[in-house]
Amino acid sequence: MDPLSLAIAGALAAGVATGAGESAGAALPALARRITERFSGRAHRPESRAQLSAALDEEFGRDPAFRQECEALWNQAADGGVANSFQGEARNVVQARDIHGGFTIQ
């Protein structure tokens, strides 16, 4: 699976592109719109994170220019903000940016 498709699907599933990621500027919402446009009009639109990741992976293989466009928007968002995404199981998860000083978890 393409790491980019996993990251984008995770961010979109977490709602990062629709409000939680405002610090990333307009790049994530633009990416979400571009992906929505890409899959609109299709009989089966991906709904879950796994479906979206698989669909993006397939699209990226079919259309390298679309992958480059998505990667550029993703990188633009990463340069301007934080887009934390966690997948899997864990007892504790910490996602942060710009911690100045000590950080302790007990």
C-alpha cells in the first residue's frame, strides 16, 4: 500500500481536512475537495479509511499525475501545519507539535 494513500485516508477519516486541521491552511481542504471530485459520480464511493486508502492506491497507480497533485497538496499542508493521524491499537497515544520543555507521561 502506498504510504501517501494511507496518510491521506487517515487524515480525511479523522476529519483533519474538514476543520481540525485549520492550522495547515487551505491545502488539506483543497486536497479533500480534489479527492471528492475524483470519486464523484462513481457507483461506489469509498467511505471508510480502508476503502479510501485502497481506492487512492488504485488511482495513484492508474494516474501518476493525480498522485503527484495529491502529494504536492499533502506536502504543502505539512509545511504549514500539523496533520496528526493515528491508525491501529495502542494503550496511549500522544500527538503533538512544538513542545518546549519537559514532557512526562505516567
